[in-house]
Amino acid sequence: MTTSEPSVLKQFPPMGIYEVLFSFLDSAGTYLGNPGTHPWAQGYPLTTQLPNGPEIPGQVSFEAADLKYPPATGIDDLLAALRDYYNDFHGASITTDNIAVFAGGRPGIFAALALMDPEIPILIEETEYTPYHDILRLLERTVVMVASNPENGFRPSLADYEAAAGGTPGFVIKSNPCNPTGITWSGEELQALVDFCAAPGRGAIIDEAYEFFHAPAPVSAMAHIRDIDATNLFVVGAATKGLQVPGMRTGWVVAAKRNIEMFRNYSSFAMGGVARASQLYVAALLEPARVARAREAVVAYYASQRRVYGEAFRALGIELFTGEGGFYHWGRLPNGLGAGELNDRLYRHKAAILPGPLCDMYRRGEDGPHRDFFRFSFGAQLEEDFQGNMEILESCLKG
């Protein structure tokens, strides 16, 4: 009889969304997202052409030279396309030296936090994107919470950030539009947050994965940054959501040139660059006329979905706190029903939502204030899915 050696790896649970995916697989015997399932827990958009939207290419062309190693921070085609996108659509004034390409948004976020001075405290809202908790825990960062809960409608103000910072340096990490709530800082409010984070001794990661999904129009911190080279601001984007190609695993970080140099060094030993074929494909998606059309189509389709599902949810007694962005609804279940119990019922119908406790940066579990909150994703839902979806949800709310 052999005795297995204990793992040399640090024990670590799956990230929140994957916790649901694995639980669903064990219960339903299939992967959430496969045909016949209802992936309301997952954060991905339709990967088919939207009404009035541009076609999504079915192929990418590349040559023998494109089979070589890619440059550490991105190929010229994609870097130029991203530079032009932010300068033309958001009035930025960046160069390609302000951009680094990663294999999705999360690797860029991880790299920035991993390379950061561990003594810098991280300011984060109490209700946020689930992987932030995992990354900060793995890196053993000091975390300062900013109130974001039912008491303030999940809408913290700049005053809440100032109170949390307490007049000391601090580094903000924030999704905008927020995942899971969809609440979005824009206009003067976003300008004030940018100015706060651009002050000496401060900085921020502003995660704009859902940039295209804000109604009535996309917003970006890049429209409010006067000189990114004078800051420690990191604006994160990706092809995953607005460009509708999560499988391309292509994201980017816009930052000061001196910080992009550090990402270049990081890529040299930790990542090795992103596949040229993916970068060429995404660069084509950013052609100015095409991306302009995509922005309009994404806003229109998902604003309509947000409205239709919101009206139906309220009719079922669900209290919504949803903002104007993203492709989620964030709400409180009626009659004291817990989100975990709802998922147990939904699994029987091959459906699942993301339980609120997984978006709690304190991770207080079923005894915490997020117990009866849930995130419902309509990202991958067609208009014709609506009626069947509501029949399943109404049935499960009743037991």
C-alpha cells in the first residue's frame, strides 16, 4: 500500500463563480453553459451578432512570422488599435507605450497587485467582483473596506472612500460598472474618484470589463485622466465582454510608461506574451467604424434586457439594487429565501445564479448580510429565452 505525499501547493478553494460551476456539475452532471442549461451565474456575453451590431469574424489570418514569440507587452497592431480607441472615443492622450496586453483582464490585475509594494493598503468596496477577494488573499494584502451594502444602496460615495483611507495613502481596486451590482460612476462623480486616486501616494486599478454595457453610453476613466504618466492609475479592459469574444483571452492595462516597463519585465518571466493570433483577431474588432457600431449595439441590446428582466423580477417580489451598467441584476430574494437554497432548487432545472455571499469581500457566508442577495446574469440570454427563464425562476421562488 502506498501513501501519497501531501501536496506542496498551498490549499486554495476555487474562485466564487467556479465554486458554483463545480457544484452545478456535481449536481446536474453537466457543465453550466452547455446546451440545455441556463447559465445565469456566469459572466459572459452572447458571442453571436447582436441586433444592428457588426458581424463577429469567424476566422483570423496570420502568416509564418505570426507563429513567432509575441512581444512581451503586445503586438504593434493591437497596441495601435487600443491607443486609437482610447484617444478617439474617450479623448485620452496616450501612446502605445502606455499599454500592456495580457491573457485577459484578470492576469493584468493580478500582475499589478503582485508587483505592488505589499505595505500599501488596498481600498475595496464591501460588495465587489469575486476574484478580487481571492487575489488579495493569495497575495496576503492588507485590505481596507469601503461600505457597500443595503444601508447605502450599494452606492458608496467618494466620502466613503475618504473615510476609509483616513487621510493616509491607499490604493483602490474597483470595477466600473460594478460587478455584481451594475452601479456605475460617471461624469463628475468619476472625475472626483480619478482625482482622488491620482493624488500623491495613491493609485487605483479601475476595471472596465463592462465599459460597453453602461446606458445610455459607455464610460471610461480614461476620459478623466489628464496625464496618466503622472499617476499610479491602471485602467483595465478586455475583449471578453464588449467585444463579445471571451474565448480569445485578450485583455490590456493602460498605465504610466514606467509601470508598463515593469509589466514588460514581468511578462518576460511569468507570461511570455499573448498569442499573436488572438491579438490580431482583437485588433480587427477595434477598427473604428466597427467598434463604434458595436458600442451602440451592446448598449441598446443589454439596456433592453436589463429593463425587461427588471420589471419581471420586481413583479416576483425581488428587491432590486441594480445600476445602469453590466449585464447583471443584483437583488434581494423575497420571504427570507437564501441564495444558496435557491440554487439547490434551480439545479433541478439545470439553472443557477451567483449567490450574494460570494460577492462579499468579508466572506461572512450564509450568516452575513449578503445571504439573500443574488446576481442574475442575462449576458448570454437571447430575447426568446425570457419567458422560459421566468417560468423556472418563479417556480423555484415558490419552492
